[in-house]
Amino acid sequence: MKIVRTLPELHAALAELGPVGLVPTMGALHRGHLALAAAARQAKRPVAASIFVNPLQFGPTEDLSRYPRDEAGDLAQLAQAGCDLVWLPDVATMYPSDAASTITVGGPATRWEGAARPGHFAGVATVVAKLFGQVRPHAAYFGEKDWQQVQVIRRFTADFLLPVEIVPVPTVREVDGLALSSRNRFLKPAERLAAPALYAALTRAAAQISGGAAVAESLEAAKHALIAAGMTPDYLALVGAETLEPLERLAQPTRLITAARLGSVRLLDNVAVG
Ligand code: AMP
């Protein structure tokens, strides 16, 4: 596995490897990230992962310095997963002092995480566009765990006619249903025990809505279940799977998405409906 930290090293490595599948990450890797690498391997092309904690996608009130970092552990896991190349740019490489452009995103970026975290998706789209320009992957792999993010990336990739296939990968969960996340380590023991209520509420509501129950009542019951588990729901909504626009009744394709605070952690999850 080649580890590169500068653009000349990256381009030399890519010249040897040919087109790669790209797995963009912010490090602190877990089995969810490794599932993206495994999906990339299935394409029978070399696999590149990037690790970059992107300051542009953190808001002024969000603690960038608290974001977990474990480069040695990450590299060991990527080598084990059969990664061919790891791209570890520094902030000056991603955001040179004369850089003057960022990407503006609308459509699926507007609501939910976009409203809760102003500038977040513009930061995500900007860093992903830069990674695409640097690595020029044939395909890039993103987790359905961040459903809205995948739709935002698909949208801007199509809008700018970027020649990259965007491949969504199903969410990897703990046995009790909690979606794996780098931030789960910040849950206190009692919060960790309560956290699976999020996925349980989503799957229950999705089954009710698929079975013909009223959408508003099912969503209300799910929110109450989150509150009963000690969470503060930020949103819990039935949305068009690609548009992220709220829906009052079941249409295809449809997604149930949620974000809820539990202690100091904001948990995100989503499931398919119907
Ligand atoms: P992050 O390092 O948190 O920015 O995540 C990097 C990529 O891994 C994103 O595409 C995430 O959606 C994906 N990812 C994170 N957690 C999971 C998970 N539990 N299952 C599948 N993919 C995930």
C-alpha cells in the first residue's frame, strides 16, 4: 500500500496504478469505512482512500479539534482491507492561500443537515470536487449512513458533468442496530445503551408507513420514542429519496431520515421506506 502526502507523489502513484476507485474519509476508520473499500475492490480496479479532516465542513460552533484522529490505526486498517493507495493531503494542499472558489449547493442540500449546519454541504462538495480533481477516480464510494450527503454529491457531480460514478454503500451497523460512526466513541455508557432506539424507531415507523399507516402519526410516534430514550430529535421526516423534499404520503423512492442529539453527540440515521 502506497502512502502519499504531496500532489507530485500522488500523481506519480496514480500514473503507475491507472484509474482508481476512491473512498473519501475523515479518518478514525471503522467497519463502515472498510465496507466502502470492500465495495471499491469489487470493481476490480485499484482502490485509493483519502484521509482529510475537512475544516470547511465544520461550522464555527462545531469542534474541529475534537474530531478523532488515529492515522497509524487507519493505515493499518486500510492495508488490511487491501487498499492500494492512501492520500493524506495537508490543509495547505487542499486550501492553498490563493484559492478563491468554493462550490454552492442547492436542491437536496437545502433542508435537514443543510439547515442545521449552514455551509456544511458547500464544504463537503468543495472538498469532494478537489479530491476528484486530484485523484481523477473512475468511481467514488460513499456511505448511505449519510444519505443526504450522497444525494448532494450525486447532484453536483451530475450538474458539473464530472466523469465519476457515485456508488452508495449500505450502512454498517452494530449488532443492536446503531449505525457505526466515528462520533459514537463520545457516547457515555448509558447513552450507548439508549442509542439503538434511533434505528428501532426508524424501522418501526418505516414498517407502519409501508403498511398504510398515516405518515404524520407514525412520525409523531417515532419522535416520542426518541424523546423517551433520552434523545432530542432535530428532525425526523419522510422525504423523496433523491430530492430530500418532505412527503406527506408514500411515493417511490422514499427515505425516512433523522438526526437526534444524545448527550454531546448528534446521531444521524435513515432507512428505506416501501
Ligand atoms: P466520515 O469519515 O465520517 O466522513 O465518513 C467517510 C465515509 O464513510 C462517508 O461516505 C460516510 O457516509 C461513510 N460511512 C460512515 N459511517 C458509515 C457506516 N456506518 N456505514 C457505511 N458507511 C459509513
